[in-house]
Amino acid sequence: MLSRQAPFLHATFVLLASAAFLACGDDAETTSAGSGGADASGSGTAGGGTGTAGGGTAGTGGGLPTQGIIEPGDPGPGDVTFTVRADRDVRPISPLIYGANWASDLDGEQRGTTVVRMGGNRLTAYNWENNASNAGSDYMHQNDAHLVGDSPNGDVPGEAVRVLAEDALAHGAAFLATVPICGYVAADKDGDGDVNQTTNYLETRFHPTIARKGAPFSSSPDLDDNAVYQDEFVAWMKQALPDAFQGDVAQVLFSLDNEPDLWNHTHERIHPDPVTYAELVDKNIEFASAIKDVAPNALVTGFVSYGYSGYVSLQGAPDADGNFLEHYLDAMQAAEASEGRRLVDVLDLHWYTEIYANGERITGDDSSPESVAARVQAPRSLWDPTFVEDSWIASDVVQGPIALIPWLKGLIDAHYPGTALGFTEYNYGGGDHISGAIAQADALGVFGREGVFLATIWDPGAEVAMLRAGVRAFTSYDGQGARFGDTSIHAETSDVAKATVYASVDEADPSRMVLVAINKTAAPLTAAVTLAALATYTAVDVWQLTAAKADLVAADPVTPSATNAFTYAMPAHSVSVLVPR
């Protein structure tokens, strides 16, 4: 648990594309030649140790041409080889994986962000009626006005949400709002320290959060009725942001609270006892159903777990009986059968690696050689069935490779098919170090290739220039909004420990290819690159992110030495964007 305080396409298309991604998910799996195809035990492959998402029978999918592939020539020797094929492992990339929590610089360092999440501990006790919230264990369990500061509109219902949501939507991004389901929300913004210093604080400093009002909604809710209704909050959002709820899929998504597996620690004033399997399932069904009643076209995400122990036992819940993810997915499938509609669309999890190096968790800012070496390899635990990280999860629980995404997708396939997968908090640390940029870019490449639907990095907002530059390798590599393609294709490296490569094309123009190449080593590497493509390329434009500057800098173009074949000199510890033309 980390302590936390707080446009390339029109957003309508972003969410419609997401709906199509959900709808074609099963077909994309079938045709992606093994990508994300592990069974529930995590023993299946995601391309072996070579870094490819393939390894099985070639698939096409995605509606792209399967004929007319131009086979590449010989690029010459290299330290590593990159093999790219536009006719294998073709799958759509969800546009919603390039998200961030609390994004506020959408014209600058966070350009191209596709989802803005308003989440974290602050939202568990957020009162939309007056914008009060409780800091929980992050800061003295205090009720205050942190989310609105000294805004003159701080008492206007929903103001804290409106400001962030309008900025996201204006920049073509979707918005992920948090619905408090824990039990209580803050009643005041007094800022007077721990609420437990007040007699009968639960009755005097909080109001119950209730799923359904059972009466007409109002945009000026009653502040004295000792209740805050969350279906009324959804109705308020529809009134405040009407354009965002048009079409088949709303541009606003709703998550069911935040990290319930830690409520008795982060918010012990309102939930002192550990959450149980039964309680959390019931709350998810009740509140998701209320949300869908008001906004049936809005996607709902749950259960927003903090991490691995939450996945498997809900952090040792008193009524734990088997793997909680399996229990949860089974329960949501049963709820759909009972209600005649899907309630939870996205399995929403948080992932902060538990790897330690140099005596520190690598999610921090340590830039020692040990931390750097561990950080640049850490994203391999998302998929690689040959990689065993140095953590208690790998050593004591799994006793081998974690292969997180294939394992999770296997659970979904077995217990609630059609559920999308999301990671609404993750961060590999090193926010101001090139190793942080490398890990971030590597994670985004994996998310796209492995079929993750939703991802929003936890961006602490300070000392994160390199982290944000790593994101821009996919969202605005030229500084003007040029981005990675919308369709993933086969990209294989000969040595995944040294270097990885991700490749894309555009569904509308399969001849437009973009590669992201990552050198994880402290020395330059020469990559021998071959492109089996739908066009013949005469040059390759290059942008490079190195330790010298937290930005992608244009470098000299590369001229192929043979048909669609070339060598590329990767700088030490770098992220490169290669665009054949």
C-alpha cells in the first residue's frame, strides 16, 4: 500500500472504441496466437522468454488484411534481434490504457492521456453534496476541504468532481469517478484533526452513503437529511455533463470505491473491522445496480483491490473461503443472471510491485544500480512465464513466475467470461530517473499487447518528469500528439532481459507502423530489425528518450539496408520510438 494524497480522438470515439474492444474481446483472444492465453494457474505461455505475445498459431483478427505481406531482407548482425510481423498476433489495443490518476497537465507533460481517474483513499469518504472528505490514515483521519481547497465554489454540490471531469472531457479523455460504498462519508470540512476526538463522531461527523434514494433526484440535495445518495450523484453527473452520457457507451465510468481490502486500516474510523467476502459482494451488487439504473450505458469497475493479498483472500477476510477473485467473479456472474444485465464490466485491480532492492521497495525513488536493475525488469512479472522476481509473492506464494495478466485473464475466462481487465493504480517508481521511464513504457507496451482494457497510473505529481515522458512514448512521441497505433502486432525480441520491442499499426491504415524499442541495459545495443509489413519502407524516423533529458528528442532517421530491414543503435538505458515511412 502506497501512501497517497491527493487529444488524439474525441472522447466519444474513445469510449465507443472501448465498447467495441469489450464486444470483440473473446475473438481477439482467439486470434492473438496465445497472447494472454495462460490458464488459471498461470502456466500458459505469453511467448516464452523471447518477449513476444505470440508463440502459437499465427492469427490475424482485427479486420486487417492478411495478404500482400512484404517479407523483409537481412538487416545484418546486431546485439539483439527484433522480429516484427503485421500478419501475426493482431489485436485491438484498448484506447483506455493510457490513463492517469488526477491528471492536471493535459496540454503538457500528460498530453494524450485517455482516461483521468479521480480515485484513491480520499474518495472512500467523499461527500458529493458538500465536497467534504476524510483523509483516513493518510493524514490524521481528518475531515476537511482538501478536494476543493479554498475554491469559492467549494460548497457547490459535486464541484470537486466537476472541475476534474470537465478538464478531462475537454481534452478528449474519459473520466473515471469513484462511488463511495464503504458505509459513511464526511459530513463536514472542519479540518480539526482526528474525528475520533469528537464524541459520537460516527453520528455527528459522517453521513451514511446509500445506494438508492427512492425519491426524486435533486441537483441541490438536502444537506440535513443525514444521508448521501449515490444514485443521485450519478444523476447529478448526467445533468452536469450531459454530452458525456450520450451514445452507446458513456464517456464517464464509475468505480466501486477504493481498496476495500484495506478499509480497516485506511479508514478505520468508519470501517474498523476487516471487510468480509459477503459484505463486499453485497455492496458491489447493490451500488452497481443503482448506478446502472440511472446510467445504463456507463461502465462500472470493481472491486478495486489494493494488491495481491487482496486478490487471493481479501487481505485475510474473516469469512475467507477460497480465492476471492474467483468468489467475486462467480458472484458477479450470478448477479447478472439474476438481474438480467451485467453490473460490473471491468475487474479493477491495483498493482504495485513488491520487489525490493538495495533495501528499498523499487516503487520509491531509489536510483542505486540495484534498484535500477530491478525496476527495468519488473514489468516482466505482468506476463513472462520465465521470469521470477525477487518478492514475497514469487518466493513464498506462487513459488515461481507471477505471470499476472495471463493468470488474471484465466480466472476471468473460467469464472466470468467477457469481463474486461483494468489496473487503475500502478507505478514502478523512479519517477525522475530513466529507469522509471523504461518501466513505464514497458508496462504500457505489455498492457496493449496482452489485452488490458483500462489502466491509470498513480501519478504523485512531483518528481515524475521521466515517468511522464515514458507515457508520451505512446501518446505524443513528437510532442504534437503523434501516438502509437490502435492495433497490436507481433513483435519479438531475442533477449527480453536486455531489450523489448512493441509494434503497432492503425486499423484505418495498416501500412502506418510504429515501434517502441527499449534498451534496459547500461550500455548501447545494436538491434537488427526486420519488418514483415504491408508496405515497403524507405526510411525510419526516430525519437529517443535517454537519461540526458526527460523528453523524446528527434534523432537522425535510419535508412534500411535491405527491404524492410535495418540496424538501429539503441542508446544505453533508453526508450526509442521508430516510425517507418
